Amino acid sequence: MYDCGVPPRRRVVSERVSHLLSIVIPRTPTMSTSDLLTKLVLHEKQIVTYRTLSRQQSIHINQAKNDLAAFYHATKSSDASSIHATFIVTGLARPEPRPANGLAEDDMDLDIPSSSQPQEPEVGGWGTNRMVLCTEEALESTKAGFARVRSVHVYSLSAAPIKDSSILSTTLESVRKADASASQDHWKCET
């Protein structure tokens, strides 16, 4: 019989995740998500992604996305210059139109007599899945670049606009280090 109905393997994984969360960012259980976002984004000027918020507050990533969006809209309505969002847009990319001669870039040009009628550019393929990070200013133009938008959500919040998306990878470095550290700690305990 399992302790509390949780199989031993799941209990170990759950303990590892809890340990990992405590290493990444110390959790403040008495602080609401809104208070935490005010502290981190507006006062400490940190970048907060939905992933880091999810880990810090021990909430599902969809809840973290919703909390970021709610905080963004509430703060933006009171003081538009105090907060900036980076959005992630996913969907089906628009297929590239074929040139008027009917050949794609990678097609070979053969000596074929052209028809007397002008040809319309063809749209080839179904397109591909695409994910794009964009600023709030570029959101509408980014969405226009998709044949079909599947989702749009707030990826991160910051006190200043993010000009270089590589800065977002710095928020993941602490998560990666904590993952590696927790994994090594776990194997040391078992041996």
C-alpha cells in the first residue's frame, strides 16, 4: 500500500521538484502573485517570465500566464509607461508565395517555353508551425504574418521595453543551474 495514495516514484519526483523550486527562487508563501509581481517587476526591475512565475509560486504555467496578463492589463491601465510586455504568438505561418515564373528559389530553371498568358504567383505548401516573441508595439503586425494564430499570451513582463530577445535567456539560466544542481543532489542522496 502506498503512503497517502502516492506511488513511491511519484513521491520522489515531487520531492525533487519541491527542492528545485526552493533553490531557484525562494518562495514567499504569504505574498500574493500580484504583490510579488509588483515587487519583482516594478520595484526590483527584474524580468519575470510565465515559467519563472510558475516555479516561484508553485502554480500551473497556464495560471502563471493568466496572472501575468491580468497584472499587465491592470498596471497598464493605471500607468502605461511603468510596465512592458513581451508576447509569444504561435500559429500557422503564411506560406511563401511562389514567384511569377512559377519557380521557387530551390527549383531548377529549365528551358521551357513560356505560355502566352501571364501567370499568377502560386502559394505553395500548407505553411509551418511558428512561434514568435514580439513586443507589445509589434503584436498586431506579428499576428498579421500568420495564416492562422493559435495562441497569444504574455511571455514576460519588465519595467523597460526589451530590445534584444537574448536577454530573456538570462532568466532561464538560473532555472537550468537549479535543475542541474537538484539532479546532482538527488543522485548523491540515493547513493
